[in-house]
Amino acid sequence: MQDIRNIAIIAHVDHGKTTLVDRMIYQANLVRKPEDLGNLILDNNDLERERGITILAKNVSVTYKGVKINIIDTPGHSDFGGEVERVLNMADGVLLLVDAFEGCMPQTRFVLNKAIDMGKKPIVVINKVDKPNCRPDEVQEEVFELMFNLGANEDQLYFKTI
């Protein structure tokens, strides 16, 4: 039997979930050519491309040290919260992606609350640290405070940050 892990990427809209997955595809040499980096593979229907948001969850599988990892890109807009909840029910863990300038936003709170309630321990990914006026240390503190306020247990509060 193959060892499989399902990892959901959750975040507020436009914090970079689909771009992160797209770069994982590129780094794993799955299907991406360097000249195609301008188009996101997982935004694959017309409405998603037009609006620049993920509407339907999609997954990509990579193998790492004999483990098949299904990386699930979830919607970031609150209108699609039901889709995020469905994915979280299938996920073994979550990557919580937070913009280093904007910090925790309303959908961050919504998806993180669902993950905490389901007993998930997130790995926090602070994204866009190359942007002007970013504040990664403050954002990490915001995430900790938010998790504490949402009732995260002690184990969940000892999250890793990338």
C-alpha cells in the first residue's frame, strides 16, 4: 500500500495559493516549462482566469521520499467556503498561507477556524516577503494571536513557519 498525505493550502483570496502550487509543479519538473510561468496551470477554467481567483479546489500530486503528497489548492474567497470545508475534511494537514504585507484577513480567520475545529495543525507560510513594506515577523505574531483567539490547543499553537 502506498503512503499518501493530503495537504490543503488555505488562505485569504490573492495571498498566493495557486501561485505557490504552480511553483511546486515547476520545481518538481512535472509539466511546467520556464517560458510558461506567466499562466497558472490550476486556474484552468475561463471564469477563474477572468476573475483571477480559484473557485473549485484542485489537486496536484508529487512524490517525496516515497510518500505521495496530494497538494490541494482551495478557494480563497468567502463565497466558496463550502468547498474549503469539503477539502479540509479530506486533508491530513494544512498549509496556511498569509501575505507578509496584508497579514491575517477575514477569510484567513474563516479557514483557519475550520482547520482548528477539525484538529488540523497548520504549517504557516508567510508569502510575498519580497514586497516593499512587508512585515513577516508581525504577521507571524498576528497568526499566533488569531489561533489563540480561535481556541487552538497547545500543540496547534506550536506551529512551524516558513
